[in-house]
Amino acid sequence: MEQTRRDTVIELLCAGHRPTAIIKLLKYPRRTVYDITKKWEESGMSKRYEHRPGMTGSSQEVHQGDTHAHPRKKAWGPPVVVPWMDSVASGTPYIFQQDSAPIHKAKFVQSWLRKNVPNFSDVNSWPPNSPDLSPSDYY
């Protein structure tokens, strides 16, 4: 109940309502609304940050061929994806089948999976009528 009250008051504050209007609207105690408002403002979440476009030294830093210059791209691959798939498969052979999500069709993702995942089935070998991605129905 308390969390619901906090969330409701903060949503109304974000929408631009003043504490007195929130008290009248929700019929919450004054003390509750003002305490929530004070803590929310002290947390710094009530402040809007200035938006500035990101600047890089050159366009080569952003894209170099098929590689995507994201600081965590290596962390997504070997330390996460392959061990997770191996633990789920428990040593049995598996097929990593793609869906039609744009990120999965990216050239970098496709090339990485082709090199690092055994029995990889790329986005172009999608079986017909496979809404649940059940390869056993088609092979």
C-alpha cells in the first residue's frame, strides 16, 4: 500500500501537479504527500537533465566495417551467451535458431554466432510456419 501511494504521488509530481492538488485529488494525508515530495526532490530524481548530443572524434569510432563500437559488446558474447546456452542444453547438441528481431539480424551478431555457436541456424534458414520455434516439428 505504501509503495502504491509513493508511486502514485511521484507520478502526479512528474506530471506537473503540486502537492496541494495531489492532496485534494487523492485525499491522502498532507504529511504523507509532503514527505514523499521532499524525499523525491532530495533524491535528485525530480531534476531534469540537460540533453546534449553525443560527440565522437570521428565517424570511424562509431562504425568500422561490421563491428559495432559498443563498450559492452564483448561482455554480451562469450561470457554470457555461450555459457548460458551450454548450461541450458546440459551438454546435448542444440540449434541456436534466430527470430526476426532486428538486433538478431545485425551483421555483427550473425557473424559472431556463426563463428561461436555450434549448429547455428541463421536468420535466412527460418522454417516456414514456426511460431513457437520448435525445430522438432520440421526436422
